[in-house]
Amino acid sequence: MSNHSDVGYGVTRHDVSFASSGDSCAAWLFLPEGVINPPVVILGHGLGATREMGLAAFAERFAQAGVAALAFTYRHFGDSAGQPRQLLSIKRQLADWDAAISHVKTRSDVDGTRIAVWGSSFGGGHAIIVASRHPELRAAVSQCPFTDGLASARALGPVGTMRLLPTVGRDVLAMATRKDPVLITLAGAPGDKALMTAPDALPGYLALVPEGGTFINEVAARVAPTITRHRPGKAAKDVKMPILFCICDHDSVTPPEETVAYARTAPRGEIKQYDAGHFDIYLGEPFEAVVADQTEFLTRHLKA
């Protein structure tokens, strides 16, 4: 599929896939037309989301600026492989990032020596960890990142957290007895039994689902305690390459105060803050502001 822009390069999107621990991750590769051996940025989404939920808009802008972009969907979700479905394993998702990096290094249509990673929300936390583990990367972007599980649990509140426990217990038992996962809602209305219940969570998620999309608003409940223990922000101090933190000042899911504190520990970190909520950043004026900053950052560090 080709998209010709009035600004920058025309862009061609290719359906591709790459192997990750014996399964396959589905992806889109956006190539800037007429650019030989472009640098490449790898994009991964947030909690239970797939690449159809807004990643193309970012990838196209980067490609229009001459930076190829690989947007992928994690195993167990969307059109990527992996059983059981709707399983969110932090360890496996980080392995998917490793596999994506290995994949672009082998491609002949991009420059495998000029690679950046870009993650949003839960994927923003992954981007911090991945950047800390891959010193060969040129740059990283962490957008409205999940940086501290305890802080996000506080945002959910003690009542909301307690409401999840029976379902988590049933899913842990299902895992031990090798039965199908017990699923829990990802984004719900305030008072619902869901991982995210901020007022903007459900409408924010649904706004990203394309018409005719097949997003499943559920995930295996066993992930809940692992999220609470997960603190990817601690890895920021170990990121040696330039990393851009894009933080929403009114973030109801990933509290901005903790993220700013972690971002300041990155030796070459840059911080941009936006008068927006967690889900606003994908659309409208907030999107235009953040994608302009990210494009400038990526071209500065990947095309130099």
C-alpha cells in the first residue's frame, strides 16, 4: 500500500512478520520511497493493544521524514500467533522486542546499524528496558510510559485492586491446571472490574479501535500481580543512548510525577510534557504536537 504525502517522502506499507521464540509476530513495515538504506524505528503498543490502534499514524509520519518504521503486534494478541490468546507476559513481550531488533538487523531494505525503539504506555516501559539492554541502539522514545506498577496500582485505588483478586486467583488456578485462561477486562468504566477504570480509559481505548477492528478488551487475569511488581522506570538510569520521554500532564493511568522522576535519571534523557491525558496523545492536536517532537528527535539521532 502506498501513501503519497504533500510533505516529505511518499510511504509504502508492507505486511511482514518475524519469528519470536517459535511463534510469529505480525507487523507493518513503512518504507520511505526513494530512500536507500533508511534508518529504522521499531514501534510497540501498550496494554493489550494491537498495532491497528493508532500506531500507523506515528509510523507514517516517521517514514515521511525518511525513517523506516516497523510497527508490530505482540504474540498472543491480534493477528500475531501464540497460544493461549490474550496472554500478556512481560517476559515474552520483551522477547518480542528482542526478536524485532534481530529482524530489522537482517533486512536488506533498512540500515540495521541505525535502529531506534518507540513504545507507548505499557510499551513505553518496555522501550526503556529494551534500550537499557541494547546499547547498540541509536535512540529510544518512551511515550506516556508505564514506569512504576505500584504508582499505577495506586491510581486504580485499593477498592479497584481488591475487586480484581478473585478473578486473578481463578486464572492462576487455571494456569496451574493447564486450563484456558480466565480473562479480565482491560479498560472499563469507573467501578467496573477492570485493569483500568479511570473515566477516560474505556472511551480512550475505544477511540483507537478502527472501524471493523477486532480488538478484544480482555486479558488473562494472571498479569495483574506481575504489573504491580513491574517497575521499568528503574532501568532509565542504565539507558546510554538518547531517549525522549513524552509525558502527559493529566495522565490517569501512568502518573506523570513518577515518570518525570525516573526520566531525570537517564544520562541522555530529554523530557517533553504535554497538556493532555493518557489517551489524548494519539489523536488531534496532542498527536500533532507529540509526533512533531518525536520526528525531530528521531531524525536528529538517526540521520546524523
